[in-house]
Amino acid sequence: GALMGDDMMELNDEKSSLMLPISQVESCAAQPRKLFDPDALAEAKARFKRALSASVTLGAGCVGTETTHFTFPESEREAAYARLLDFTREVCAHAEQVNALVGIEPVALHTLHTPELTRRLIADVNSPNLRVILDTANLVTPESTAPEAQMEILERALSCFGERICALHVKDGVFGREGKWENRPLGQGVMDWPRLLPRLRAHNDALCALREGVFPGMAK
């Protein structure tokens, strides 16, 4: 069920000794079918705004989201970006009102697919409350798994939005059939974390790193 204001205050008191770095919410940005439904889009924006308000009460560092899985022709990229920009501007305006943070995560297969487009979104939204969740693995493709390619992606990300990173996601995996990502324990996939993590630490050793892609049966 939904948490009411008093419930959230009680939860906030109980978790006072814990750290809640991120509250993640699924928005229309992660649901392609809602992009062309005005009512669904309006509800997604309203739900994201409610999550932002709740995050302040709960003491969460930000409300994070990914963007739409991009399945359209490349010629539709700009139109998809325009929809993303509209959504992000509106929720960031609310974030400014309630003193919350929006954390957006670029993914190679999504609308927000490169560090450079992320930099453009930050500039176009022009909100101090917009942050970036960096999951380096999500920017790697089957064609860029070489260690040198991974470092190049990370350097581009740090150059484009390094000062806006609010949290890191850390996971490992391999690309299986049809280039689909399959999670693996750290050290058993393609990610070159022995090189990537020191670089991230040198950039900002205060960033919170959240372990992702761990499921029952993976730990032996």
C-alpha cells in the first residue's frame, strides 16, 4: 500500500541511523508505451513528483530513473530526446521546489545513450537539482568490451558530467546471444573494475557505490 505522511515520518525516525542514498521510481521514461498516451504521461509525471516529495521526508539522496529503451529508427532519436527533455524539465522544476534531487542514468540502449547526450540534457534542463547515476556497465556495448574502450567511455562520462554524478552502480556480466546483457558475479564478466574503480575513486572517493545485478544463486 501507499505510505502516508505520518507513516513516512515514522519510517524516517526509525531509519535515522541508516543511509538511504537513492529511491528509484519507474517513470514513463522507462515505459515506452506510455510516451504517446497523454493521460499516462501526466500520471507518470505526477507519480515521479510524489516520489520526489517523499524522498525529502525519507531523507533519500535522490530519486533515480533510467530512460526509454530506444527501439525506434535512429531518425526518431531527436523526437525521443524532446519527450525526455519535456519530462525531465517538469520533474526537475518540482525537485527545485521541494529541495529534492533527480538522478538520471544513461544507458547505451536507451534514449539517453551516450555521455555527450547526457551533457546536452543537463545543459538544456539547466537545473541544479539534476544529477547523474553512473553505471559504466550500462554504457558498454558488445563492441566496446575491450579494457581500453571501457576506460575511454568512463573518461568521456567524467568529462561530460563528472561533477553531476550522485551515485555509482557497480555490476559485472557478459553479452550473450543477440548482444543481451547477462549478469555475473564481480570479476567473472567483461567489466574491467580493477582499472575502472581506481579511476572513479580518484575522481571522487566520496561517491556511494551501489552493487547491482546480484540474484539468488549467484553467491556460492
